Amino acid sequence: MLKENLAFVENEIQAACVRANRSRKEVTLVAVSKTKPVSELRKAYDLGVRVFGENKVQELCEKAEEIKEAAEERKEKEEEKEERIEAAKEDAKEAEDMVEAVRENISELTESAVKGSDITREIEDEIKKIMAEEKLLEEDLKGLNVDTGV
């Protein structure tokens, strides 16, 4: 409900600024905290309200201290969130680097496999040539009637 009310008031302020030909930056929203519990003020603070009005000094001091603590807590949470985001970015970068390294390894292995299969073909071709030459030699030897023992 507070969020909706704040949005409604913000729209009213914006419309009034337009009618008065003024910038929204020239107008300050003062949230009246009189009789409101600090829990409500914290909610308003979390929604972006930064200026509060109070008519009793003692209540103002108490509420101000609690709001200050809430602001510090929020700041700490934001800092923790930023740290988690930075850590996640670093993790993502490391993962990206790892993926790139794996891709490079796959490329190198593929290249080696291609070279290996080319070498295997060359060896097979050489073996075939040698076998063909051996066959020719055997035929030549048979033509000479020499016993090869084979």
C-alpha cells in the first residue's frame, strides 16, 4: 500500500510541476513521520524517501537514529551485493577463459588427429609400395629360379 501511495503522490508532484512549469528537482517530498512506527519509515526509506518531517524533537531523534541504522544496513547489503556481483563476474571470466582453452585444445587435437591420419595414410601407402616391390622382386626371383625360402 505504501508503495502505491508513494507512486500516487509522486505522480501528483510531477503533474503539479508540469502545471507550474517547474523542474521536479526543485520540489522536495517531505514524508511526515508523526505517529508512524519506524518500520513504516524504513519501508519509505527503502522506497527512496530521504526527507522526513516530525513535530516532536525526541521522537525525531529516536526515529532518526533507527533510520540511520537502517540506511547503514542497506548500504552494507548493497556493498555485499556488489561484491557478489564482482565475484560472479570474475567467475564468469574464468569460465570464459576455460571454455576458450578447451576450444583451443580441441582445435589442436583435431589438427593433430588430421596430421596423424595423414601420416597413417602415408605409412600405409609406403607399406603398400614396399609390398608391391617385394612382390615384384619375388616374381623377378622366380623368373631367375632362385629359391627365396618364402
